[in-house]
Amino acid sequence: MCEVLMHVIVPDTVQGDIDGCKDALDAILNYYVQFLHGMMLPSSQLSVSIIDTKLAEPHLKILLHFIPCTVPIVSWKWRDRLLQAFTRVFETSNAQSGTKLVCLSMMTKILSEEFQNSVCMKGTEMVVPLKYQQLWLQSLPKLLWELKHTHPPSSKAVLQMLLHLGRSARDGSVLSDQYSSLQPALIPFLCTILPSKHKEGTSVFGPFVKLSRDCQELAVDTWCYFKSFSSPFLKAVMQCCLCTEVNVDIVVRIIEVIHSAFSRGCIQLQHHLSFLFTLLVGSSSQVNGHQKVLSYGEVDALDTPTRESKRRHYVICRLICMCIAETGDGDVVLQLLGPCLCENLVKFRTQVMLTTTMRVVAALSAGKESNKRLLPQPLANLLSQSTIQELLASEKDALDIKDEGRQILFQCCITLVFRYQNFPQCLFEKLLLSMHSGYYWKSLSKLVLRIVCQLPNRLSNLFCKHYN
């Protein structure tokens, strides 16, 4: 009966004849609100009584569709009562029920710019009070967690709602502040770091990593409207990037969004560099898995990195190097990252980590061809020693010198020789030390020829002088 009455009365009131049917409108709206509260009129008397919500749910989903066309045309008193009843239905319905999905659809519609413009064109201002927008917003992170990854339509509706609220919140508004404050509640949706005996802790991934790609893209887009990023949230995001279940294209999108937020001043420099560098180190470590590295060029053959893991790492590494190069003056950034680069190069003595470090250093010198620039001396010494050991290992042990990683390492070595004044000197000194350390002269000669052929005349003469 309520459905029939809403079909009859609402179209008439939309046309503007509200005064003529005020009593009837109040009666029907009262009936409608009572139904949303889980009550309805029995046929025997004009009073309310509680009904079985399971029996009412099919009718409730139909009646919820009247909210968008009813709220704009009623008085503020009725608007508050309707939104209060609607919010109650949303909060009390099961996360995985059809009622919850209908509520989300109605929220998205009633707040959409197109709907509000259509209402304003008819001379009526439609405003959802801030307190209800805040209530809806606060409930969304928990709902994302409750939906897991098994209800994609509902998860997508929640993310669309989040995206709309973030996009429509004005800078400096209460809603904008509350939107950014959702980050702690969103961490379980991404990844929770549990304390453990290991220093890095145990990562428990949330529904995000198993959602469909379109839902993941929506989730990442919602971060564009955070006015600031907390360190725990960035750590959770970074862990998701390292999860192999997340497609590398999504990882690329995440890095782009985070770097864009840094460019807007939403992330502090130290937090941004920490995010990029930790992700870079984690990606490098994944390529080598859990290999026990004895020395450069000697790794456990049972854990050979796959082609896909290599491709994933190179894509991530290339993008992060570009981002690091755009964070500020290359010399300043290199001074900040220098100790971390040295520490991780010593900790993870692998060819992949060496290549990654060389690419970062090369990226920070991009666009500056002058060879008067200086590497931090500890980093120059470590890079030159590690590079000589790795390249000599490939020559001596007849390893695959055409391997993509070693080719990139060799090219990065030549780049640093051109761009940093003190790197060639360190490189020559380490070569001389290698000569006195018992390396095969044949292998050393091959390496010398490979390097000299790439150098300009001035550096070649300097090299030959030291070599002779």
C-alpha cells in the first residue's frame, strides 16, 4: 500500500502542488518513515506495529528508490526524518545484502552533481545536511572490510561513493578533513602489519589485493583527494605494491598517485623518499627471492628469478627512478639517499640490487652532463668495488654477459664514468687492486677492453695510464 501511495503522491508533489495535499503528504510520509524504521500499518487499525524485516526486505528495496525524488521536495523537518530513517536502514542492513547495495546506489544518486543540477533547474535547492554525509562517510571503510573481495558490485558501489565524497569535498571544509582522517580505518582494507619476531613484521593483506582491477583502480583514485598522507598508510600502500597478486599496472598507478600527491605538497619529502626507496629495495629483493648470496655472481641456482618477476621489477624500478629524479636537486637527494644506498648494497649483495642502485644514481644525474659532479665518497668506493667484482665474475666464470641485468649494469657504469668526476678514479683503483688480488689476467683484460671502448679519449688515456 505504501508503494502504491508513493507512486501516486510523489509525482503530483514534484509538479509543485504541495500545499493542496499537505495533510495527505504528511500522512503518507509518516507511513513511509515508519516503514523504513521497520514498522508498518496493519490492515485492522491505524497504528503501527513491528513486522518481520526479512518479509519486508523485498518491499523495502523498492521503497528506498523513492528517497532521491522525495528528499528534495519536502520541508526541512521531513527531510531530516527521511534521511534519518534512510541512514538507519543503511547502518542496520547486512553488508552483503541487496538492501545495502540499494542504499549505496541511492546515496550516490542523491549526491551526484547531475541529480543536484536537475533539482536546481526546477527551482528547488537539494541539500543533504553535512551530518548525514559524515555518517555515511564514516561507515564506508568498515563496510569495505566486511564485504571482503567476494561481493564486487557492492565493493565497487562503496568505492564510487568514497570517490564522489572526496571529489565533492571543498578544500578546507569539515568534510575534506574527515575524508583525509579515514586513512587509519582504511589500513585493514589494504594491509595490516602485525608484530613478530622479525624486524619487518608480518603482513596480513586485506581485500584490496584480491579485488577486480576496476575496483582496485577506483580505490587508488580515492587517494587523490587526501590532503595529507600518514606514514602508516603509506607503509600499508607500499606493502600492497610488493604483493605479487597486485598487477604491475596497478602498482604503476599507485606510484603515480603518490608522486602526484608529493608534487601537490600532500606528502613530506622524507616520507616520499622513504616510500619510493623502500619499495625499490623490496622489489629488488623479490627478484632474488630468498637466495643465499655468497659473493657477486654466485647465487643459489635453485631460486632463479622468473621472467615475469624481472619484468615487474624493471617496470617499477624505471618509474621510481623517474620519480626520485623529480623530487628535487639531484645532488641534495643523493646526499640524503647515499647512506641508505650503501647500507642496502652491503646487506643485499646481489647483482639486481647493484644494478638498481646504479640506476638510481644515474637517474639523479640525468640532464647534467658535466663530469665535475662528485659522488659521496663512501658510495663511489662501494659502487666501483661491487661493479668490478660483478663484471669480473661474469667474465671469469663465463656467466651470461648478455643477461639484461648485466647489460644494464654495464651501461649504468659507463654513465657514471661520464657524469661523476671521482667515479672513474675509484673504478681504476679497484681494477688495480683486482690485478694484485689474483684475478685471471685474461678476464681482467677482457673487462678493461670492454670499458675502454666506451670511454672518451681523455678518460681512455687516464685509464691506460693507470693500467700500464
